[in-house]
Amino acid sequence: MGDVVVIGAGIAGIQAALDIADHGIHVHLIEREPSIGGHMAQLDKTFPTNDCSMCILSPKMTDVKRHPLITIHTCAEVEKIEGEVGHFLVTVKKYPRYVDESACNGCGDCVLVCPVEVYNRFDAGLGVRKAIYKPHPQSVPDIVIKDQEHCIECGLCYDVCGLDAIKRKDEEKIIMIDASSIVISTGYTIFDACSKTQFGYQVLPDVITSLELERMINSSGPTGGKIRRLSDGAVPKTVVFIQCVGSRDMTINRPYCSCVCCMQAIKNAILIKEKNPKTDVIICYMDIRSYGKGYEEYYERAKGMGIRFLRGMPSDVLADRNGMIMQVENSETSEVLVLHPDLVVLSVGIGPAENTGQIAERFKIPLEETGFFKPVHDAVDTVTTLRPGIYVAGTATAPRDIPDSVASGGSAAMRAYIDAVRTRSV
């Protein structure tokens, strides 16, 4: 009794877990993926400083792994929460990894001999992975997972593993946890750009999403940090960003701003310019929202590098004999421009995590009309829910950038800590 459960191990969940554990409370960190880290692990740099994303995240992941008061449950989901504040009974389903977590040392010998390759979701589909794999080099825990759906049971991984850590059979496990309070930090999902058919995503090979560009720019990504056209592997001479794809759009019930898209586009435009100074970079936008500390200066820096900002939204991206063509009206000058980009990047918006509705129903927590968790008050108290003892953090309640997600995780952590202390004192 007196433990805290944190559901979701992105940057907000990691921060919440560390803050609670540093105050002497045991934390169970539940993550459905094979590694903690969330979306931040996919990024190359962070704005507005262009610091390495993993240089910030990886030490926190390591701190979580080494902390004596944090228990990590990966490949796991919360199925049920019963009870009330101070006396929750949390039912966790742990899915089979087909690897002995206590024996595997993450050497990767099994990955090298595996003959099966499938699309890598961590690389946004641009790269491939093996049927037995680690999501990325800095995974925590630093062990492999076997994808039983695609495994052909060739037996090579069993033969090469000197620790006999790979299992031929594995089963789901149910874990019961007594908890005083709960923090939900289940993160977000990105908008499916296929829904905006006018932009030709997955029809035209050189139309990609902002997440795919992130993996392309990342030196540990599928292209080794090189920005290339997917159609022919050539360096693009002109790159056009289209903003607000899946944000501020009443036609698809997404009226809200996704908070990070403008700055993410500016960041990636700067990185493209740094890698290939001769590349012409254009950002088509409705409004540039650079609201945070140092963000406006970052915006001005981009303009100083020669990145063009075009206030207008293109109607269509079409194929022509030379590649692609798009027409856009500059709403500041009323001039209609015809662009011929080599690469189009769709700045896709942020939406609720896929299982948000299921969690809300199971835990009896209300949702906003947009599908995010509803806190008690959007301005005064953004972490407390209507169910006492359950708190929400990070992008579970609204789109947020990394600094705001960290702050939100810390706020939820202190609320959960207070509940745990009260329980212990009773």
C-alpha cells in the first residue's frame, strides 16, 4: 500500500515516475511498448536549442532503470482499476516478449542472424527491422523482443544465444498492484495524413509526414541522417512544408492547434539548411505560432538563413512530368504561386492516443469533445480528474511540447505523492 502507478512511459511519465520515486515512494511504470521513452525517442533535435533529443531523454531513461524505487513493466497495459483513492487495485496485463528478461543482456547476436525483415514502426515505416529486435539502440530495458507474428521459427536465434534467453513459448501474465494514486500519461498519436487525400500522401512517393522526416534526419535513422527523395534517392533541391495537416480543421473535428507543428517545421527546415545549404526550403502556413521562450528568436533565425515563409495553404499536390506541382495563394500579397517541390513534408497534428477512449471507459474518467482526457479545470488545475486519486499528465490532456510535458508530469507527480503520503499516514 502507498505505491503509485504511472501509465505511459514517455517523457511526461518518466518525469512523473522520477519525481515520485525521488521522494521515497515506490512507482510502477507501465508501458505498452518494448521500451520506455515514447515519441521523444524518435526525434533528432529539440527546439529552440537544437539539442540532441536522446542526449536529454536517455539519461532520464537510465535513471528510471537504475532507480531502486521504480519497477518498469514494458509490453504491458492496465486492464482494470478498482477501488478508490488510497486503495486502488490495478490489474496489469503483461504481454509475452518471448525473451527471458532476467537472462538477456541485449548483445544483439540474435538480431544479426535473423533472416526476416519487416517494416519498422519506430522508423515510421521508412526502415526495416528483424523479427527479433530492439526498438532503438538506447532502449530501456536493453533487451530484445521477438515478434512472434512474423517469426518463421528458423531456430537461428536459439542457436546463437549462449544465454538461452530466447523462449520458444511464452504466455500473458496478470499482475495485481495495490496503489494509492495513479498518473495517466498515455501520450498521443499523430494524424493519419491519408485522410487529406488532396496532398497525395502514400500516392506520391515524395510526400512524407513530419515524423518520417524526423527519422530521415536522425543519424541513427534508416537513411543515416541523409535527406533524400524516396522515389530516386536524390537530394531534394526544393522542400515544401505544409502546416496544419490535421489541426485547426473543423471538417475532421480537429479544431485545436497541435502546439508543436510550427516549431517542429522550423527546426527541421533549419536542419535541412544546415545539411544542404543550397536546398530551397518553403513553409506554407496559416499562422506561425512561436509562443514559447526563445521560439520567436528561433523563427527569426530561420528567416535569416533564407527559409521562405509563405502565408497560404495549397489546395492540392499533383504529379507532373517533372515530379510534383502545387499552387498556393500568398494571402499577404494575393499573388498566386506555382511551386515544383522535390519533397513535400506534411506537418501532421497531434491527437489522443489510440486507447484513450478505452481507458476513459474503464477508469470512469470523462473526455473532452476532441477525445483528450478532461481535467477538472483547463487553466487552474490541468492534472486532476473528476475521479479522486487519478491524475493526467503530458499530451494525454492536450497537445504539448516537451518542456510543457515535463512540467505537467512533475505537477501530476506531486499530486500523486500527496495521496501516497496520506495513505501511509493513515
